[in-house]
Amino acid sequence: MPHTKIEHSIVDDEILATPKILLVDDDETTREILSAILETSGFQVVVAANVNDALSLIGAQTFDVLLSDLHMPNPGDGLTVVSAMRHANPKAVTLILSSYPAMKEAAEAILLQADGVLVKPMAVVMLVDLIRGRLKQRTIPARVIASVADILEEETQSTISDWLLRVELEPDIITIPLGYDDRTAHLLDLFSDLVCRLRYPLPLGTRALVSTAAAQHGVDRRRQGYTAAMMVEESRMVQVSIFHTLQNNLYRVNLSLVLVGVMTIADEVDSQLAQAMASYVSESNLDALPVVA
């Protein structure tokens, strides 16, 4: 039977009412079983079936604990929810659920955001004891502030890897067979230019700087057999991967500068695409073949 909603507050880290848990999982059976277990164990439980529902609840209510699946359905979706909770309620205990026991490589990065990682299925007693223990010892985590430039510089390789995964799932682009080096050759220069521009911003209305690397990228893509549409789609995916990286690092980014950073990133990526397209068209004039849209 659901618990009656109890408004509560925390004074001097002492819990004065039933702890309130936000349970986020895209599997209905998991939600039903876990919520029943947690309510029976004395917790107040609110459930969400996806990231968007969870973000809405985090913005509207206060929670003591977040218990979120990691994959919903995309890898790392749970980290988006954790980042939002960290900002909305830094005192909340945040726990990640994963169905993948072999997580050694990912665990360290995940634990930078969440308080713990639990592998499904887990013993009920262990889960309840862990939540109660974390609630007793919780403190506001120290927040290390980083700039958008710092995050992009640190996460360049992981963002490129994310981009490459997206490209390899795009049937039109992957029809051009390229090795890793040829496919990603332009990205290190692009990220270097992005970091530089973020650290040394141009006055509003100033045209983006000329990039010889972007121009060469257009020539290379023409010779590799890319169409103009392929180049535009690749560029769109670059922005998606960059913004995904920023989303996963919201817990440590300087929020006051995020909007300016996003605008700068979009402008620089679009500018470099325009420069690449200009050299692509010039190359097509030289080889006397039509520009393929």
C-alpha cells in the first residue's frame, strides 16, 4: 500500500521523516518490484520510467535518495539523471544500477558522479542496508568547478569515440569505408580550435577564425567520396557528441558559463563546416565532377 505523502526537511543532517526515494528504471517489472520492496522497508518511493520523467520530478520535488538504472535505453542515461540531482539537491544519495558486472573501466568515471554502483540483481537486504547507511553518513560532496573548455580538453578522446560510434550506426556515411585515422583525422584540430576559442572568446558579431585544418578536411572528404549531405550529418553528430559530453559533466561545470559555451561551440563547429564545404566545392571544380548533395 503506498505511503501517504509526508513533507519533510533535514536539520543538522538528521532525518525527521520517511526518506523519499526517486526510482528511475525503464523496465516496468523492475520498477514494480523495487518500489514494493522499498516501501515495505519504510521508504517513500516515487517512480520514473525514463530520463525526461525523472528530470521533471527532480525539478518539482525534493528527494533524499536517487536510485537510477544506468542504461535507459542508451548507455549512460542514468548519469544524466545523477547530474540533475546533484545540482537540484546536493545532499541526496545517488546510486546507479547496472546489469553489467564487468564495469571496471567505467566504474571510476561513474563514481565521480554517483555515490555507488550496484549490479543487478542485488540482494534486497543489501540494497536497503546500503541506502540506510548512506543516508546516515551523507554530506554535501565537494564540487570541483571546471570550465567548458577544460571539460572538452579532458574529454576529447572520449567524445571522439562517442562520435565514431554514432557515425558507424549511420548507414549512409558508413558506406564510405575508412579506417579510424582517416575517419577522425579532422577532429583533434577541431577540438583544439574549440578549446582555444572557448578560452579566448571573440567579441560578439566577430567572424570565426579561419581554419586551415577545416579547409583540408573538405578536400579530404571530397577525395574520399563523401557527399555534401554526409559532411553535414557528420558535423551535426560532432555537436551531439560534444553536448552529450557536457551533459555528462554538468555536475562539475561552471553553470553560469554553459550557455555562452554552447553558443560558442555551435558557432565554431558551423563555421568549420562552412569552410570545409567551401574547399569541398573548390575541389569538385578541380576534378570536374558535380557536387553531390
